[in-house]
Amino acid sequence: MALPTYDQRTTWPIWTRFALTQGDLNAAAASLGAERRFERWKSSLRHRLLTGTAFPPLDLPKRWDEANVVELLTAAGQDLALLDAGAYNSPASWAASRLNLTSVDGIDLNPRLTMSPRANHIRYSCQNMMATAFSDEAFDVVVSGSTVEHGVDWDQWLAECRRILKPGGLLYVSTDVVAESTNTSDLTAFGLPWTPLRPSDIEAMPARFERAGFVASAARRPELPDNLPVQFLGHRIGFVGFAVVAG
């Protein structure tokens, strides 16, 4: 786990963090404590009554994201304006619930978004995360957990995040990681191209963030284990998360 660095203009930690083993995912889940199964059951029941299908499970990678968001925001207070970009079955909604945040928006292209947990507390709307309807500098925090690998143009999305974040605001984004030699050019998920990062991509991410107007930590090129923790579309994958600050 990378040690955090701090931008002098903010209290936000800035880091690059990896989940490349089952132990990484298990440790994050353990840090959250109990899984709140009754709350999940109520959410799944409501979703089934409205849509005829069960709400997707909150798996270990999502709990890793939830743990990262909780860690980042715990000391920041409840009066943050937060946007969850890619909010359907998102760990950020559970983090917001755990922290009792009072101003949360969630966007996604999935029309079932409005049937998601805490719909009476989160302002859900179907929007393209690369071109939102929000005003400039509308948010203190933008969170996106394992969404950008599904048909999102990184540079266009980062430009939009910088537009809607206040100066000094926090962006947390996570995505899938695969081995350098993995060919995903013909693979799709949820009807969209699947574009995970490779180690060489991760090494180049600080420059990409900085071009978009963010302050980022240096990112080492990770040494991937032979057996990454999750199987997806026939490939083993791990995860990387970035916490960066709007300059």
C-alpha cells in the first residue's frame, strides 16, 4: 500500500493504491466491519419489487472501493457536496450512508439508477459522466468506483471532473488492472468496450491527471502477481485507485 502524500493547499491525502491480491481485498472489507446485511436485504427487496430483479451483490472489490472512500472522507465532516459518477450499484452510496453525508448526487446511464439504495437521500439522475448538467465548481468531491473502464474517455471525463470540482476538491477514481500482455480490444461489458489499465498505463497516469488540472502523486509501475484476485471476461484482474486534488 502506497504511503499518502499531502497537497499543501488542502487536507486531502493524495495517493495511488493497489488491490492486487485476495489479501488486499479481504483487509479492506475487514476494516469496514459488519456487512450490514439487513440494509442490503431491504435494498435488494425494494429493487426486486420495482424491477423484478434482485439488486447486484456488493462484492469484495466494491467493498475495497467503499473502504477507500470512507477512509478519505471520515475526517472531512458531513457537509460535503459529493458526486458519485457511475452510481448504479456503487460503493460510494454505501460510504455516504456510513458517513451520513447530507448532499449527494449520483449519475449513471442505467435507467434503474433511481431504484438504487437510499434513493430518498441521494439525488439520482441519468446522465453521461463525460458531459454532465452540473454547474461549474458544484462539488467538493467526485467519486467513481470501477466505472471508467466501461466506455469512458479518460481525458474527456477528467476535464469534466475538473470543471465541476471546486479548486482543492477531491477526485477518487478506481479501475481494473490487467497484465501488460492482456488483449482486451474485442471485449465488451454491459454493452460497452472494456478498457482496463496495464502497468505502463498506470505509470503514465500522474501526467494525465496533471494535464487535466489535478495534483497527483507519483505512480510506480506495479509488479503484478501471477494470480490476480478476480476473474472477469476470461482474464485475471486487480484494481488501482487514485486520490487526486483539483489544482
